[in-house]
Amino acid sequence: MAKIEIYTTPFCGYCARAKSLLDRKGAAYDEMDVMMDDKKRTEMRARAHRTTVPQIFINGQHIGGSDELAALEQAGKLDALLAQPG
């Protein structure tokens, strides 16, 4: 199973949408709440080169946010990424 990391904040609709998609896929993920954690937010910005949440990584590869994750699903490419060992 792939190693999935997702940087989020509470009350974020895009974060909830991304997590819901991963949950429907049965994919386990490590969630990092960056709302009150400046160290994690700095880490997210350095890795993703973006400031918005969610930021999603699969096996260390930056996927992007909720829209990019949904686009992978629509293109039929998400299952293959999730099946790769992490």
C-alpha cells in the first residue's frame, strides 16, 4: 500500500473532500494539521511550494490538492498510485 501524507486544517472543505475520496478507496493516510503547527506548515510549504491546504503526497510524490486528487481519480490513475508500495 502507498504511503500517503496529507497536510490539512480543520473546517477545510477541500481537505474533507480529499480525505473522503481516500477513505472511499480504503487508503490509509497520515494527516498533519498545519493550522496551529508552524513547523508543519513550513515543512508543507517547503515540500509543496504552495501555501494552501490540502497538500497531498503519495510515496513522496507531490500530487497537489483536492482538485488534482479528484482529477487523478477521474482519469483512472489514482488506483495505480495507491497500489504502489510506499
